[in-house]
Amino acid sequence: MKTIASMMIVAVLAGCGADGAPVRPTANLGLSLGPAGITPTASVGGTSGPVTVSVDL
């Protein structure tokens, strides 16, 4: 039980930015026009300072 409580406390502190700047979520939706027709595009990620991590879906 103490392990779960410790993990919850760390997760809450990291989520609110108590240990540094919080990670800002990013999202991008769009349409792409090409030889195959109209294709939807999407990406999600996070930004923390100068570092951005993104995943194209």
C-alpha cells in the first residue's frame, strides 16, 4: 500500500510541475491532398522547454 501511495504522490508532483516545468500537450489535425485523394493527418505530443516529442498518427 505504501508503494502505491508513493507512486501516486510522485505522479501528482510531476503532473503539476513541482519538480520543474510541466509538459505541455500538443496536437495537430489536418487534411492532405495527394494522388490518393484527401487523407486526414494527425499528431500528438508534448513540449517541455526547447524539447518537443511528437507522434504522427
